[in-house]
Amino acid sequence: MKSDAQIEEFIREAFEKNFEQLRLESGHSLSARNKQTALNQALLYWRKLKDIANRITETEVRLNLPGQTTPGKRTFGIEGVVDIVREGDKVVMYDIKTHNAADVYAAKDDYERQLNIYAHIWQNLRGQPLDEIAIIATAYPDELKDAMNEEDEEAIFYELERWNPIIEFDVNPEHVEHIIYDFGRVVDCIENGEFEPAPVRKLKTSIDSKQTKFAAGICRNCDARFSCEAYRRYVTSSRSPRDADFKRYLDDYGTELDQQEWLSSELEASSTL
């Protein structure tokens, strides 16, 4: 069996190889700081969870629930990838996330719904018992990150001991049918082109342990925000400095010449109708 030092060296080599391959394939790279953060996450995941890693009997198990029907009578399927640990008669399913454990706790109901779909597939389609389900949140907490940035070995050891990246959930099949129905409803909305934005009050709600607003964590990654009335109203009322640039974009009507050309083109278009 390889020593811990040998395994960590393998992780570094594999990380570098994968990083280079992704860089060449995508044409994008990472800053040195972000690259080191990603490597640290892989190394710390191993140090903290090597006992579980050594006991995993099946990795990247692909689960598939085909032949589901939406309320609009469309057919769809649900897929997921998990890891399985078998110890004697006990079977545990883990879903690895790159999220922070605190963020998982903040949205625990959503993760529980997803995991119980996976449990339903495993137990009913595969016909195999399942004793426990859990999330492994590989992103290390801010306190550990701060200790590493300060290179404080004592604080690093302390925070590493405190860090618990495993969040356990109850196996609860009661709501699976309703969860599948919700999936189907989303499929219908997509296929029907129904992309109604969330109301402004939703954009103001927090989505994680850091009190990140829905508008900041979700909407800022959506290309449709530039033409979204809900986001426009949110930004207009926001006092965040990060929204200042978008406010300027909303108030930018171009030069006087740009406005005159736009007006002329609109008048010309309307006269041909």
C-alpha cells in the first residue's frame, strides 16, 4: 500500500496533468492563486477523508431513472453520479459536491430531495438496500482558508480537526413522487419556452451561509439578466457597489446621435407596418 506522502504526490501529478489537459482543450487557464486553491482543496479532501476514500467500493456510479412523464406528457429521464461504500451488510451512498458544508446546510432541503431521488433509483431499479445517504462537501471552510493564507500551522491543524465535510440525510422515499413531478414541470417550462423570472422578493433572499443574495449568486451568472425586468428592478433599488456598473448600463442610452438614429429606425420600421 502506498504511503500518504506517495498518494499526495500522485494527487499533485494527476492535478497538474488534468489542469494542463483542460487548459489546452478549453483555451482558458486559472490564476496561480486559484490554481493553488484548487490543488489545496484536493489535498485537504484526501487528508480529511482518506478513511472513506479507502473504503469506497464503487466510484462514479451512474444512476438513471428513464421513462418519466411530465404533466405535459413529455418523456424525460433523471441522471446522477454517486460513490458507494460497502462494509459487510451496510451500504452508504455519497454524493460529492465542491460546495462548502455550511452552504449545504443552508439549502439542506434541496440536497435531501436530490439524494432521495438517487436512493430511490438505487433501491428500486437496482433492487439493492441502502442504509445511509450523505453529501461530501469538499470545499474547505473560510476559517481553514484563513489559517492557510497566514501559514499558521497550529491554526491549520485546529481548523482541519474541526472541519466536518460530511452531511448526512435521512433516507425518505415519501416525497419522491412529488420531486419527480417537480422535475417534469421544469422540463415542460423549458420545452414551452416559459422562462418567467423570479419575483424581486426572491432575488433579495439569501441562498447560502454567507447571506449571498439570490440575485448575486444566481442572476449574475444568467445571460438573460440584461433584459430581465425583475433583475432591472432589483439592481435599481440595490445599494451594493457591485451593482453600480449595471446601473450605469441601464442608464446608458448612448450619445445624442445614437438616440436619434434609434428613433429614426423605429419610425421607419413602424411606417412599413
